[in-house]
Amino acid sequence: MNYIIIKCGGSVLEELPLTFYQDVVNLQKSRKWKPIIVHGGGPFISSLLHKLQIETKFHDGMRITSPEVLDVVEMVLTGSVNKNIVSQLKKAGGRALGISGADGDLLNAKIMDNGNLGLVGEVHQVNTELVSQIMFTDNIPVISPIGIDERGNRLNINGDLAAAAVAKALGGKLCFVSDISGVYSEENGKKIWKRTLNKKEAEQLINKKIIKGGMVPKVRSALDTLSAGVKEVVILDGKEKSSLSNFCAGMEVGTKMVQ
């Protein structure tokens, strides 16, 4: 039985077809895979913050999080986004249990970057027993990336980093579901699909601003996860039919991260 941790970015969630969720459900029902979804929700958070006239800033693709911003982040992620994914999996013929990383010490975290990003955390321990208990009931875990520290304080966790932490803890494969078919570079005015990408190549593309914004923590966390012993990491297009199941079948899909 193989774990497959599926990170769904907020930018692609509204565009994912029902067939994507059917893919997830079919992987679980095959008994060869144990799918776990970790999701983001950045655009939905930004939209609500704008409506509430709450200022928000970013640094290297990470949202600087004040207590006021954190309340909105949690409301959106653990509330509407998480339960919508649970609903989609149900429509696809599966069962899912949506849970916040703060519940049951699922994502035990500590302040990141000495607090320069505000209430943003990094995961230092995953409650894998809780994940196993959810799966034992034939439910697909759907995890909202809100962490909790040893004092009970909630922390905003970057969804890519949360997914990477879960993959490290379980020793599973990691799949970043995006709205593009992986990483591209530009040569002579043409986009060239990067079938594989290593750390040196990634840093060069980041320095050239070819990889930028929210893709920066995605790529870096993917490569860091490989260093921690995760078997495979890929960035793929969730709108592309059967892209997830094709990856699990060993086919060439998206951009695969390599050491």
C-alpha cells in the first residue's frame, strides 16, 4: 500500500473537474494507494480579505499573517474550502473526512522565520496515527493547513510546506496539483516543458524570475522533501484528464523533481 499526498492549490480548485476527484476515489478503492489531500485556498482568502478591507502582504510567496488575517485564513480554509472538497469527493462516489491541522495536534508547528512573517508556522511533527485512524474508517483525509504550537496557538501553514511535511512523515509520494502542466522555461521565445528538475536548475530559474510567486515555495518544498527521503515528487495539471492516475501508474506526467 502506497501513500499519495495530493496538494491542491487554491488557484486550481475551482477549475478541477469531477473526473479529478473520481481519480482520487478510484485510487483509494484500488487498495493499492492511500490518498490524502492537503489543500490551499489563497485566492479565496485574498478575496475575503479584500471584501473585509483587511490589508495583506506577501514575502517570497508566503502570506504575512496578523491575528486578524489568521481568523480569515482559518474561516476560509477550514470552513468553505475544506468542506467543498469533501463534498466533491462524495459526488465522485467516495467518502472523506475534512480536518484542520490544528485538530488532534495533526500538524504540530512552530513560528517560522523568527516571527517576521507573523503567525506563520512550519510543521515539525505530524500526527500520523490520527491520519491512519481516518483511513481505517475508509475515509479520505482532507487536511486544512492550519497548525498548532505547543501552547495551543494557531498558525498559518503554507499549504505546499504542509503537504511536504505529511509526505515526509508517511514516506509517501507527493503530487502538487496545479493549473499548469509543470514547470516551463523559455528558449528563443518558446516555452519548453521541464520533464525533470533538480535543485541547481530550480535555483537558476528562480534567480531568473522564470519560477516566481507562489511557485517558489512549491518547487523548493518539493526538492526539500526529496532530500528528506520522499520517493517521488511531481507538479502536474489537475485539469488534465487522468493526470493523477497516470502519474501513479508510472507514466511521464508534469514535472518530476529529482535529486
